[in-house]
Amino acid sequence: ISRHMPNGVENTRTQMTELICQNYNHPCIVTWGLSNEITMGGASDKSLIDNHKMLNDLAHSLDKTRPTTLAALTMCGIDEEYVHISDILSYNHYFGWYGGNVSMYGPWFDDFHKKYPNRAIGISEYGCEALNWHTSTPEQGDYTEEYQAYYHEEVIKQIIDRPYLWATHVWNMFDFGAAHRTEGDRPGVNDKGLVTFDRKVRKDAFYFYKANWNKEDPMIYLIGKRNIIRVQRQQTIIAFSNQPEAELFVNGKSCGKVETDRYSILEWKHVILTPGKNKIEVKTTNKKQTLTDMYYCIL
């Protein structure tokens, strides 16, 4: 920092001071962040490490009641001095999107936790992009809603089984502007949101979190509503619900009842569509309050 930006160290000192002084009494703040994704050029730079140690000491001198944290990149190894400066730590990981596969989350954090069992570790960002693109055979990097839903399902399964994670953060609630970005079908937009940029469409993955995180309002949601044209006769139909059981109907014919798993997912495999227009409908079996959801698709 000192080499490339002569006033950089003092600038970070001023920013940290102002941040804490202005927000000290804010009830929502539990920890002060030292930096986010600052190690694109490597984590071993001495000026970077010295700067973070200074900021860490400054934060503690200004507020003795809250811990410090930082958000590290995947490329930053677990033994780097940099990631052990703050009191607690999180990583921005995108296994299954920018590289690797989605099953890598759990083992990666298990390795960290095994080596540093007393170090509070969390996930400061995870997610993948989804456009109004659709498929019955989702694959990594295809930008479909179906892959985004699958991605979040698989990450949550790994998070739930690891209570040692101090915090996890979905990236992001809404699609948002990002200058110079050229991914997806629109330049300048990051499409990792669970809701579209204009706030008009809640993507399928949104309802996965609603089913898991809101147990007060009964709900059931069939994913794939916008996947209107199907090319495979045999389909897997998936719903998200906070209810214990539901029954699937295709063109009025029952495909059986399924119990909701611990991740709020219901799945019917080997469902056969008929050529032409198909009505897909799901109903919960709670007699006190039957909930339904449906859509049409064409084979």
C-alpha cells in the first residue's frame, strides 16, 4: 500500500476511524471489517500485512466491545499471516461457479476447522448468476435459474451440517450494477441476485430460502415455472416448501406423495410428460390448510 499509494495508509486509518466513530452505537453492527478481497496481488505483501495489523489495533482501541473480521479470497491460503490478523474471519468462495464444484464447500471448511479449531470461520460471499435462461439439465456456468437453485440447495446442505461456521452470507439478494462487467446477457450487471435487477421477478432460489428461513408463513413453490418449453419427456419435478408433505399431479393424474426433506425440498423423479401442453400441479396434504402451486409447460 505504501509503495503504490503514498497516502494509502493514512487514508485507511481515516476511513476506519470515521467508520467506527459514526456507527459505534448502531445496534446492527456485531463486528468491524478490515478489508474485502484485498489480496488480488497476493497475501504476503509486508505493507499489506502491516496495514491490516495497524487497522486491527486501531479498531480495538476505538471499540473494545466488538471483534474485527475480514473477507478473504479463495486463492488466499489458510496459513497466510494475513488471514490470522483479525479476531474472526470469513472467505468469499464461489466453488461451483468460478471454479471447482459446489461439493467443495464442506471439505474446504472442514480442513480449515481441523487445523485451526479455535479460529472462528465463516462464508462472507457465496452464489452464482442466473438469467431468464432455462433447462431441464442444469450445468455449472450455464446461467440458468435451474442451476442457481441447484447450487444454493447444495451449499445450504453443507452449511447446515457445519454449525462451527460463525456466519454465512448469500451473494446477493438483488441483481446489481457492476461497471465493466461483461458476464451473462447484459453488460454492467451482476446477476447473482435471488431477485432480478428491477425487483419484479423472484428467481426460483429465492423460494428455497423462504422455505428454509420462514417457518411462520405456510408455503409451497414449484421451481421451473419459466421453463416453458421442455425437450425431455422424462422430468424431475422439484418443489420448495415448509410443509411436511405434498402430492404432485401431472395433467390431473397423481404422481404420488413425497415428504419434505430437512432442506425443505420435495422431489419427484421420472415424471413423464405427454406431447403438447402439460399441467404441473402440487398440493400439500395438510387438511387444515391445503396449499397449491402450478404451471403449464409444453413438450
